[in-house]
Amino acid sequence: MSAAFSRRVDAALADPILKLAIDRTAGTAEAKRALAVDGFAHFEQARTRAAAIKDHVVAHLGHYLEHFEASATAAGAQVHYARTADEACAIVIGICKAAGARTVARSKSMLGEEIGLPHALAEAGIGRIETDLAEHIIQLADERPSHIVWPAMHKTREQVSALFKQHHTAPHTEETIPAMAESARRHLRQGMLGADVGISGANFLIADSGAVCTVTNEGNAELSLVPPRVHIVTAGIEKLVPSMGHAAQLLRLLARSATGATLTQYTTFYTGPKRAADPDGPEAMHIVLIDNGRVKMRDEGLAEMLRCIRCGACMNHCVVFRQIGGHAYGGTYPGPMGAVLTPALDGLAASRDLPNACTLNGKCQEVCPVKIPLPTLLRGWREKSWREGLEPATMRQGIGAWAWVAQRPRLYRAAVRAAIFAMRRFGRGWIRALPLARGWTAHRDLPAPDAESFMSRYARGER
């Protein structure tokens, strides 16, 4: 592992509060998803259909971009295209300055994090109000999100309470979650209603109507996007779907996979700015469609990753994420989907550790609502890293030595027997310390192996 990644992982593994916070949230999400899927009789058929919808759009991206632009423009919105993160931020900052914006209210958006929008707004001297409760916590703590659905999942309620008491003008007096939520509501409400510009992401872009769909659990998108004079949408070009019917099919999977709900509490479709007969709404609506490497991903063997609907199920079920949390990954997107996306966004040389930080057990693919073959894509990055000589010399030498032994069956079997004997000598049932294996035993006990190898039992006919 690189030194930076190793430090982040060691710090996460040594933090018992982090493990507690992850277990509280991801464990609950895993249980709720299981119940939701059990109650959806046609879940597997829906997954297959959803994957086909996304694959069709990605294969015909140019057509649907043109279709969406025409529909959105006809509804009164202005559509912009950005090839890179810097271009996207420049467009957003330009719109804000043209509107004379001093403050913006931002609804939760991982794409905004991907393109560095919070930093761009700060550099432009534009105040930012994060309206999502978890993003508000992250903003107060001056941290990055650790999960794509629950950005503050690494924080315990006790830590959140301390943050609110430090930063809120009228903090809670009771140590309960409803009291803390009320404290945040009082703190954020005026900022939401008084912002000059509202900025959101998009869960789906509807090509045949030009509508933008947002999905939240708190209603913060509606409060922060309707009152301001200008609404700006930043969305990846892969968010397109052909019609409202296709969006509805994906929404059934998104909510169940993310939170275990049948449908998210607030699912809203925005189609253009305020019209003459509308009682409220923004005077102008801008939609910034962002590539930032997505076309390259499609053309270089990662098209299946563009199916992702950002539900977070893969990380909730990932044995690695459940141990180290999101920040250890170092990029915008954590977990299995982040281990595939980050090398595409930041370059493989800078993030080759992530595809290797995976057991390839396949649980992420099993629970993905759009059937992304995440283990296959991760193996692809590993193979590319090996071909390009990015793996350190020690690893290449170690693999070479293992291959030399593995090609000599008698020597290999003897080495396995010796290893089993030695490991069993280090502990009874569990190994608490093992030479040359501190990475395994520093923060957890290692189960001692059985007395016999699998091949020995197989040779005797055991099944």
C-alpha cells in the first residue's frame, strides 16, 4: 500500500468510535434493505430491466443529450455543457455572479463534491449553506462526506450534539435526536429561504420532458430550490433516462436499495423555471450537464459503471468499508463503487490501492440494483495496474516467488502444510500476533486455520 493510504487505513482501524458509528448506520441499512427486497416479488426482474435501461441510454448518449436539451429548453431552462470539473465550476460561478448572488443554498449532491464545487464557491467569495442535515454536519466539522447517502455516517450522535452546541446560535437543550434535528432546522431555515441561488444535483434527467428529478428524505431540496431567484442543476450526463416511466422503474429500486423504503419521502420533478400561473418557483433555471471522464469511461471498458444510481448498497454490504469507513478511501466516492470510479476520475497511478483493497467476495454485485459487475471491474483495474508496472517491486517479487512455488505441486503442498502447522502454533482458535502479518493482527484477531488444507480433504473425497 502507498504510505498515505496505509496511514488512513491504520487510523480508521484504530478508531473504535468510527466502527460504532458505521455499524449503527450501515447495519441498519443492510437489515432494512433485506426486508424491502423480500417484500418486492419482482425485484430480480426489476434489476435486469433497470440495467437494460441504463445500458441503452449510455449506448445512445448523444441522442438522449440532444433530446433532453431540446425538451428542457422548450420548458424555459438554459442548458450548459461542461467537459471537465473546472469547466463545470466556472459555469456555476459565472451564473451565480451574473445573478449577484452572495449566498447559495445547496441541496446534497455527490457530483458537486466530485467537481470541487464547495471549494470553488468559497474561492469566489460566495457563501454556501448546506441544507441536507448530514451535509450540514459535515460543513460544521469541515470534513468530506464518508458515504454517498449518509455523508455523516462516521459521526456518532454524541459527536453531532457537540458540533451543534458549538456552532448553533440556539442549540438543543435535550440530548435527543428530535431536539438536535430541531436545532438544525432553526439554524438552517432562514438561510434556505434567504439564499439568492439554489444549487442541486439530479437523481434522474427525463429526456422526453426536460424534467429534473431529486430525491431526499428531508424536503430540503424543495425548500432550498423553490424560493431562490435562480435554480442551478449540476448533473452527470449518465443521469439521463428516456421517460418518466423509466425513471419510475429506477426509483422503485433506488429507495429500497438505499434506505429500505418503498419510496423516498420527497421525490420531486422540476420542469423549467416559474411560469406565469405558478404561485412560486425560481425566475431562471440552469442545467449544467457534466462529462468529467464519463464518455472516456464508456469508451474504455467501464460503461457498466455508468449504470450506477448512487444508492450506496454496495458500501453498506462491503466487509472492507464496514471496517475502515469512507474517508480511508481518499476520494470523493468510497466503497466498491468508489474503488472503480476513483481510478477513472483521478488516474490509476494515484489510486491503485483502491482496487486492491477488496476481497472480491462479490457481495457488492449481489446487492447492486442495476447489476454492476463491480468485482470484474476491480479485477480489470488490478490487471491494468500490473501491465503498466504500477505495482511496487516488492509485490511483483512476492507474486513471482508465489508463482514459482505454485507451479511445483509437491513443494506447494509442503509449504501449505508447514504454514498451517506454524500458524496453529501461534494461537488456540485465534491468532493475536503473527510475524510478518501485522496488517492482519494489529487491530483484529485472525482465526487459526484448520488442521488440514482444502486440497487434502478434497483428495480424500470429502465434499
